[in-house]
Amino acid sequence: MRGSVKDESETSTNEIDLSRLGRTLARKRWWVIGPTLAAFLGAAVFVNVVKPRYTSDARLLLENQDDFLGRPDKADRGDGNGPDAEAVQSQIQLLTSRDLARRAIRSLDLKGDAEFDPLANGVGAFTRVMVLLGIARDPTLMSPEDRVMEKFSERLAVLSPTKTRVLSIEFTSRNPELAARGANAVAESYIEMQQEAKREMARSAAGSLATLVAALRERVADAEAKVEAYRADSGLLIGANNTIIPTQQLGELNNQLSSARAAQAEAQAKANLLRDMLRQGRVGEIPDVANNETIRRIFEQRVSLRAQMALESRTLLPMHPRIKELTAQLADIDQQWRAAAERTARTLENEARIAAARVDNLTRVLNDQKRVAGSAGAEEVKLRELERAARQLKEQLEAETAKYQQAQAREQMKATPADARIIQRALAPQLPAFPKKVPIVAFSTLAAFLLSLGAIIAAELLTGRARADAHPEEADTAREEGQGVEDEYEDEDAGDEVAAPAVAIAEQARVASGACVKVLVTPLDEDRHGAMAIRLARTLAGQGRTLLVAADPGDGVFDPLIDSDDAPLGLADLASGDVGFEEILHLDSGSRLHILPGGVAGEADDYDAELLVEALSQAYDFIVLAASDQAARTLGPYMDLAFVLGDGADDDAEALRRRLARAGAEAHLLDGAAPAPSLAA
């Protein structure tokens, strides 16, 4: 059991009392309305007095124009060769550079313009003060171009939308026409600078390439001379079909050898066929024999003799001289025919032998030529190496010559393509970009309202006046007009020693049961029970939701704790049936405690104690009921704890404790109590 208990300022939570904060804001409403109205009027005057400024914008698209002019085949490949994010940022820096600004200033002729030149109308008093304080530079020490450039740079803004290659050039001026001309002048100057840069690069490249091309021409001529000299020394002269002569001769000999072998084979085949047909007696079927003029005449004579012999054989016998003569002539003709065939066969055989000899001769010549071509192979390898070197130098010369010609063309071309083009020219705006009257007035008014409101709330929070755990003396100050009750509770300690054990017992009961704990506080002296109940209830309010109930209808002992101008409604009004629970429950002005006072009904009916206790136990963790002896006897059966205030020698207090214990409550007898007037805390 704890030996002491915290006072209500230590046990109450650190919550903000919104009702008190609202009353403070209502009381100090002119501290909010005044600054808000002043901000509204000031903003309205400002937007109508300040000179308007107009902003116009021109847009550039960054792209590689060379792909469309010099290399049109790459124009269909999309934006693969376009600038990346870093290149876009680099172009933004170029657009805001001093060199480009000088070009635009000269094209716009801004020198002497009062808007951009501070000395156009003389040095003002404000400027002199700023210069004397060292805040601003002395414009008289600056050149006219520098003075204009400083203002020009302030009015120029270059932006690039995310994930695009578009640059937006915004220029602001009091003159809408000048705003449009300024944005267009910057864009045009940017294009001109890029064109000049490309022409200068082309001029420099042409000078370098001219020297390189001249050197390459000399090297190519020297390489080609070496090739021809080596070809002449090695005999690797070029013949037909761009081949060297040894190789060409080798091919021709190979073709001749093939032809000779074919002729040999053909002649040998004819000779063999003729010999076979002669053995078979089929001389007349041999094509070469049949086509011979001599053989044909012999064949005709043979045919004539056989016809004559056949004619004579009809009348003469075989042994007749005439028949024998014809037979001898026919045999002689057959012999001549065979001899002619033999000569033809020998002729073909001789042709085959001649072809074989020619094949042997060509084979020897071909082998000799192979040795010659093989010996020329190593020399040909070196020749090809020299030719390759000369060819590479020639290709390099052609490439560098093309670059040189292109550089010369770019140098002389006036309309050199830039890597950007204007996709939107600036137009004179109709509406000013500054000031935006409605937004400025609205935001200024809203800002003043929020700042003044926040200042008052911050002051209340910092001083602690807006918190629910404010000290009792602060709560009394808030109730001075409605209550007029003196603050005496702060100096009273009599109830602490009594409330401490009661609190400990109530907390243990809550932990043990886990449900709502109903606590009855009743003394024999009805004038002394209020302070004890308040101390107990406020202490328990730091542990959970707690309700303090004046169990006797019409009892106003807890009315001073409620911040209200009129007597609060309570239990008597509930018993009479005039109001509901939502109207009789009130908040303690000094803690989180909820209070159900006795009420103001003149004639209160008896209430159903069981129903009241059961209904309230559904919403609270602790219910503290302060009751007289009579009310305590009625409430005893429905209580978890009962604390009877009195001393050990008081027989009536002990009797009441025993009665409450028999009714079912855990009853305790506590000594001492604070007097009733101290409950005003």
C-alpha cells in the first residue's frame, strides 16, 4: 500500500482544454480580426499600386540538325543521338551566360532604358542609402552594359520540363511587347551563337585537315611507287584478269594438259574400237573407214562385182573361168578394203601415241611452271602486304579528303545548322504575371489570420493556461465570475492521509476484477464527506475513467467543481424524469474527473439505485459515490468497496461498516476527513 498520494495537479493528465482555449480566442478575437483586416487592406492596396509585370516565353527544341542535313539516313533513327540530361543542363547555363546576354541587350537596345538602367533617371535616395550601408553596389562605378546586364539577368529565366529536350525561355518586363521581344532575342542569339561556334569549328577543322590531306597524298604516292617497283623487280607483272603472269601461265598449261589428255584418250579409244571391229569382220560399220573416199569406191566396186557375180552364177557353174575371175577380183577388193581399214587403225594409234607424247611434254612443263609459281609465292605475299598498306593509305586519304571538303562547305555556308530550333516564338502577353490580385489578397489575409490565431494559441500553451492540468488557482480564476468560491483546498492536507489508503484499495480491486469498481464514501457527519470523496475521485481519475456521484438527490456539495454559471442538473433531475444522462454528467474544471451532482429539482422521486449503478458502470472504470447514512444503506448491496469515515471509538460508524459488509461490500473504517468548505479546489 502506498504511504502517500499525489495531489490533483500531479495526477491529472497534460491534455489541452479546448473549451477554455475557445473562450480565450473569443475573448481575444480582436487580436485576430485586427491583423487579418490590416493584411487584407494592405494586400489590396499593394496589388493596385504596384506596377504590373508581364512574362512571355519562347521555346527551343534541342536536337542534332546534322542528322537531317549531312546524314539523312540517320534521321529515321529517332532521338538516339540527341542530347542527354547533362547536355540539356549545359545548354541552360549557356542561355543564361553573360556573352549571350550581351548579344540580346545589344539587339534589344536596352541601354538607357529606365526599367533596366538604374541611372537612366538618376540615382534615387533609396539607392544612395543602400550604397552607404554597403548593401548594394554603387551603380555609378559600373559600366552601362553591366548595369543593364544585372537587371536583364534578374528578368530572364530558363526552364526545362522534366524528361524533355525542350527549353522554355521566360522574360519579364513592364512592357508586354518588350517581354516578347526579350524572349525571342535570347532564343535567336542562342541559335546564332551555336551557328558561329560550328562555323569556327569547321574553319579550325579545315585548317588541320588540309595539312593532313597533303601529307597523306605524299604517303599514298610513295606507297604505290614501292608496289610497282617491287612488282617489276620480282617479275610479278599483272596479266589478264588482274592476276600475275606466272599464275596465269600455270593456268593455261593446266588447261592445255587437260585438252591433250582428252585427245589421247579419244584417239586410243577409237583405235581399240577399230581393232575389235576388224577382228569381227565388221569393217563397213567403222565410221572412220566408211567415211573414207577410197574405201567408198572400193565398196562400190565390190558391190558391182558381187552383183555381176550373182548374174553370171545363174548360167555358169562355180568352176567356170568367168566365175573364178569374178571371185578373184572380189577377194582382191576385200583385201584392199581390209588394208585401208588397217591403215586407218594405225593412223588412229599413231595419233594416240602423239597425244600421249604431248601429254608427257605438257606435264613436264607444268611441273616446271609450278616450281616457278611456288617460288613467286613468298614474293607475292610481300607484294600483297605493300598493296594493302597502299590501299589503307588511299582509303584514309579519301575519308580525310571528304571531311576536308565538308569542313570547307560548312565554313563557307551561311545557314549553318544549329543543334536547336525554335518551336514556339514569344507573343506579347495580355495579362500580367505579377501581381496576381486575387491570390495575393487571399493568401495574405489567410496568412495573417493563421499567424495571429497561432500566436494566441501558442501563448496559451506556453503559459499552461490552455491545459486541463492547470493549477487549482488558475481554475479558480476561470470561475471567478460564475462561482465566487474561495480557494482553500490548496492549503488543506487533512484528507490526503485518509484518501491514500482508499486509493490503494480501489486500484487493487480494479486490477483484481478488471471491471468497473464501485466505491461508496459515507461519513456519519454529512458535512465532512465531500472533500474525502473529491480527493479520492481525482486521484483515481489519473488511473482511468472516473465518475464522482452525489448519491443524495439535491445535494449541491460538488456544484463548485463544475464550471457553469447556473446550478448544474444532476441526480434529482434524472430521478424526476426531466432529463437524461447526457445532460447531468459534467466535467471537473480542475481534472479529467466527471461529476454527477445532486441536481436542482425541487421534489425528486426516489431513484432505482441498482439501475443507476449498473448503467454508469458500463462507461467508467471507477465510480465514487458520496452518500449520507440513509443513502449508503440503500447503495450498499451494489457496491464493491465502502469507506466509512470515523474513528475507532465511534460505535455508529462501526455499526454502519458492519452493515455494509453484510450487504456484500468490502467495507473499511477510515479515520479523519477534510471539512466540506475545502472542496472548492
